[in-house]
Amino acid sequence: MEKNYHVLITRNGETKLMADEMRLQNGIEVKTDGTVIVPGGDRIMLKEGDTMSFGGIITRADSGKVEQICPAK
């Protein structure tokens, strides 16, 4: 079953579709399908409505739970 994921990015108050994957300064990779790869190989999937800061803090839309992603050292 194919699912359509759209990852949006907000910078300087402007929100747009994330066209390409990106690597954050802390080494976290964010893919356009909502997959987040933490240095060391752990994978996290963003779900509809979840948000993630550039510092690697995820807020889950369904529960409001806040998760700090800690890159491997």
C-alpha cells in the first residue's frame, strides 16, 4: 500500500514542502518520507502532525509526548 507523506519545513516564519532530505548540525538526517535517522543508525518515523525542531526534539501529535533525540557519541 502506498502512502503519501509530505514533510513540511518552517524557517524564518515561512512553511514549505521539504523537497530534499536534510542533515541537521547535530548529524540527524531527515528524509522526505518522514524517516529520521539518528547518528548511530537508529530510525524514527514521524507520523502525521508530529513536529521536530532543528535541535532534534520531536513532539508527537497524537499524545503530545515530547522526545529528545540524542545522537550517539
